[in-house]
Amino acid sequence: MPAILIVDDDRDIRTLLAAFLAANGYTAQTAQDGAEMQEKLSRTSFDLAILDRMLPGTDGLALCRQIRQSSTMPIIMLTARGEDEDRIAGLETGADDYVTKPFNPHELLARIRAILRRAGHSGAQTAPESLIRAYHFEGWNLSLERRELVNPEGVMVDLSTGEYDLLVAFLESPNRILSRDHLLEAARSQPEAIFDRAIDVQVSRLRKKIEPGEASPPLIRTVRGAGYLFVPKVTRL
């Protein structure tokens, strides 16, 4: 199970968030400040850290810089301040994502899962992402190394970040119904995708780029009340 370190001076947040993550398949340890964080990091290897922006003593930005000096471990910053300047400061310091308090724990969970999936810790019962170089389906080829999609005629098709993430999610689980919640995790790089119906818009955009004309069977099938199903046979290369 992926290990997560929660650094926050609010004991209630630490306790509740650790319990929530444990209930969703993660191991979690907590620290109340930078000193305790460093002590935990010296003894345990973590897959992701959640840092509070406003901490007593050394603040979250400084701790993020410290981690980045020796580690590429993903970092999510929590803050009670939602100004763009504050968010940009966190990202420029090295944070991978930024969540404003009060936050919905399920949204935070979706962001954690998406970041860990990109880092190769999805927990999926398939070949590790690091071993998969490309996917092939219906004459299409998607290179993960170059993030390039090439159609059956050999023409490269541009994908937005959200469209790419959705396509990878479908290719990872072909012929399996994927719920909107699952796809929400995959498309979290798009800020508007925190709303369920925005997933429908993203899927519609992806369909327009990869599906043949209306006379041909769809590649992505809508399953009413359940989600979406990627129909083609997928080959991992």
C-alpha cells in the first residue's frame, strides 16, 4: 500500500485524514511540524507527502524546498489561503498539487490517486506503468514516453492534458465500465473536472478525436447510470 506522510499542526485534521486514507487503502503517518516531519522521513520511505502551508516555525513552503533538495516524492500542499499568488508560490516551490481548506476529502483522495498513478503507484493489477511504453488499439498508437497519439493513417493527433489522462485511463482498463468517479481521478489535472458532468464533456471531446464516423461502432460506449466502457481490444507494447 502506498505510504503517505501528513504534516499539519491541526491534530484533528491529522487524525481524521489519516483515518480516511487508511480506510481507502493507504498507510498514513502524521507529523505536527517540520522537525517531526524530518524525523519521520529519516526512518520511513513515503510515496507522497501532504504539507500544510501555514505551520509553526518552518512553514510548508520551506519544508517543500527541503524535501525537493533530496527527493522527487510527490507533494500536495494544503492551505487556508486561496489566492492565486499563494497557489503559484507553492507550485513553483516544488509542490505537485495545491488544495484549499476546507477541502472535500474525496476530492483530495482523487488528487492523491491521480498523482500516484502518474508516479507508478496506481496499485492496478496490470503490468506496471513503467514497463509499458505504448498502447495500440484499432490502428491507433499512444506513446507514453512521448505522450503522442498517432492515428491509423500515421498522423499525430493533439490531445489536451485532460484528454490524454482520460485516454490512458481507458487503455489501462479496456472492456471494463469506468465510473465518473474513476475518470474524475484521471482528469484531475483539469480544474473544472471536479464536477461530475465535466467528465461527460471531456469524454465527448476525446470521442470526437478518436472515433470514426457516425456509421461506425463507437470506441467509447456510454453505460447509462454506470459510466463509460472502452470497447476496442488494447495491446500493451
